[in-house]
Amino acid sequence: MPITSALFGYTKDGQAVTQYTMTNRNGMTVQIISYAASIRSILVPDREGKLVDVALGYDTVAGYEADKCFFGNFVGRFANRLRAAQFQLDGVTYQLQPNEGPNHLHGSYCSRVLEGEIEGNTLTFEFLSPDGEEGYPGNLSVRYSYTLTEDNALVLEYRAVTDKPTIVNLTNHAYFNLNGHSSGNVLDTQLQINASQITEADGASLLTGALLPVEGTPFDFRTPKAIGRDIAAQHPMITYGGGFDLNYVLDQPSMEAPAATAWSPKTGITMDYFTTQPGTQFYSGNFISPIAPRKCKGGAMYANRQGFCLESQHYPCAPDFDHFPTTVLRPGEEYHQLAAYRFGVK
């Protein structure tokens, strides 16, 4: 079915925000708003054929403007954290705007209104991130798109080119609850992550450079288990994050086999997650309640652990460590990454 658009509302400075609705022949419906190209809702059929909204979000632009959880946002120029809000490239130290204590988290794309372009069953947002924005070098031309397929997959595609050497790490920060966005916590959700290692993080969620095996730790999701089973385990990285909030080193990132699979015993809804990126941030929504506005979508009062994230990414703090996959983009190269969330039932 064709993608439709309608006015969603206005920002506090008067910018119009558009909502785009994508529907396939199975009845799966995805709503994207032009504020941060955010995934606002994902309606998929449960085991009884009833449509369930499995994405956390807001009913108003004001909700998104006040939000500090990044619900459904497209984020960049560098997803996740950069230590001391700086990085070195070709012998030059670039100082960025700190926005999480002394560090830099995600960047400013999550607070801008973008203009969408409809091409068949694909919705694309294209914009220029200027040289010097937030301290990043290079004019970065970004093209970000969503495609809804007939096999119930939402495919995300990221492209970027630059005119100066820079760093790039783009992702989407959707929160999922396969029981339904307003149904309470996700602790009973079964999750499998095909990763044998994680990156070690300190108390500020900054990486140490070490790669740690998941075997014998609470972070081992190589076979399915409930998100809540080990969420209170005695481990420094769980204590630091109030639960799971860490980067998984994927065994075989590709669009051919899932990097992770989630399943709700309540609704029967499944979600297969794919990515071409080497890492994925698994976040169990540990700090939703203190920083989300009280009234969320449909009047729901979201609490901690009401949603989980699987964010495709290169590793946090990547410029600090030569043995990490590089996030450097140079003139003449193209940044191109894919991710997808495919829904089903069992």
C-alpha cells in the first residue's frame, strides 16, 4: 500500500512535524514522524491476529521534544559515547559538545526536524550535517531510509559521504515491548543474541578496550532466556547500568541470519533483528521512568524496563582503540549500513 502522510503537530519554535504511515498487505503498520525521523509506532499481529503496538513513543511533538530516552530516534553523528567529548583523527584532536557530563552521547540528529521523501514503499530522509556542527569535521551528507516489506520487516538503511575525514556511527534508538507498548515491563521477553563477546565498560559506560567472553556470565544470551533472568546479577557492569546496557560483539553480522531474536510468551510475537554493523547495544530500559515525560503514547505511564533496545552500531569510544572496527569516513568513501526488524508469531 502507498505511504501516506499527515500533520502530526508543531515544535515549540513552530516547525511542522509530519507523520508518515506505512502499511503492508498483512496489516502491519509503521508510523514514522519527521522529528528525528523517529519510529513512533509498529503495529503487528499477535498469535490471535490482533494488532499490537510494540514500539514505545509519544502522542505529541512536545513529548518528543522533552524526551531524554531517545524513543525511536535516528541518532548521530556518532551513536553511543565518546570519552571526554573528543577524538583524535590524523593527529588532530577534535573537541565536541559534551552532553552527558564531560562526555558526548549520540549527537544532535535526535532533535532536528527532517523532511521525508516517499519512493514506493520506502521513506527517505536526506540532509546535510555541516562542517563544524557540534565540533565534528566535514560536511556530511546523510541519507537515511525505512522500507516496510511484505514479510513484515522494517528495513533501515544508512548512507553518508563527507568532504573531510570524519567519524560516523549512525543508529536508531527504538524501544520494543513485544507484549505491547503499554503492557508493563519486558522481563518475561525471551531473547537470544548471537554474540560470544562483549566490550567491557566502566562506571561511566565508557569502554576500556577489553573484549570479554560472555560464557559463564549474566551477559550470555547465546541460547534464549528471559531478559529478567539475570538482570539483577552481581556483576559490576550490571550494577553500573542498573541492568543490561552494553555493546555486544556480534559473531556474524549480516542481513542473511539474525543477530538476535526476541519472543513474547504472552502475545506470541517474535522479532528477528539483523544488522551489517559489528556491534549491537542491548539496553533493557533501566532508566526510562526518571527521564521520560509522565504521559506517553495513549496515556501510558512508562516505567523502567518497559522496553528494550537492540541498536546496531560500531563500538562506543571506537576512536580510542586501534583494534576496534574503524568509524573513520574519508572523502571518496561511502558509509553504508543496514539493519532490519522482522516480525512474526509462534
